[in-house]
Amino acid sequence: MHCNFCNKEAVVNLRPFRVKLCSEHFLEHLTNRVKRTILRYKLIEEGEKILVATSGGKDSATLLHILHKLSNELNFKVYGFHLNVGINDFSEESEEVAVSLFKTLGIEYKVIRVNEIFGLSITEISKEVKRPICSICGLTKRYITNFVAVYSNLNKIATGHNLDDIFSYVVKSFISYLARRPHAYAWG
Ligand SMILES: [Zn+2]
């Protein structure tokens, strides 16, 4: 399988676009798609300061790389942000990955630990309010990320997700909607 734009070995086969691409051309394709989407929907305007929420995972790492790459061309500035939720060793490893990404790209950044803000870890908050960790975690992340962006005078927040995340978010929201309004869907 060869890249459609050069003779190198293709690493992906993008069926919806009917192209096979090598790693360089895949990155170029992805960056152009992000750029076109930003411009078409005016997601970022010139001179804006964008906080990129970086978990240390692949989705946000990709977003950070691409926005950093586009920031010169489209004239905006990227700031890195990592929230350490303090659940276990995985949180520490994620923080290290995020920080090394910021340093490699030369991006100004901030790291905040959940217990610095609330005096409790996510696990403790979850026990306190008797709700599952994942529901507390999402809420806490959104709250603190918004807080940091507002108090640092930044214009927008960028978060990285993939279609699987969005699918499960939609399905979960729909199920909880049904659960809250059972009468609307009852027969007879
Ligand atoms: Zn190629």
C-alpha cells in the first residue's frame, strides 16, 4: 500500500476520502482539515489566546501539535493546560507526558492539581457527594478549565475528542434524558 501523493509506504487508508497516506501526508491532510474548519466556522480569530486542555492522551496531544503548528500561520497564541486529577499513578504519568509535550513545543503552560483547588482529591469528592468518579471528573475538569481560562484572560478553550467519545456522550445523554422523562415515552 503506497501513499497517493508520494512513493512512501502508506500508514493509513482514509476510506471516506478515498486516499492512502504516508505519515507526512497524513499530518498535512489532518492539519489542513483543522485549518479549514477553524476558518469556515470562525472558531479562532486573529490575535486570540487559546487554552488547550491537554490530558496526556493521544487526542489532546494531536490537537496541541496541530494548533501549535497553525498558530503562526493564523496568528493566534496557544497556551497549554494540564489538570492533574490525582486519582493514581496514571495521573502522575499523564502529567509528565503533558509537561514534556509543552516543553518540547516551547508552549507556555500551567499545571493544576484538583486538590489544590478543592482541598480534596477526585476520589474523596466522589465519596463526599456519592456520585461515580467519572461523572465528578468531567464536571470538575470543565469547571477548573473554564476558571483558569477566565482568570488568565484567555479567549477560548480547545479540547481534543474523537468520534467514539462523542458517540458515547450522545448515547449517555440520551439515556439519562429518557431516565428523567420516562412518562414522555410511555405507551398508553
Ligand atoms: Zn506521502
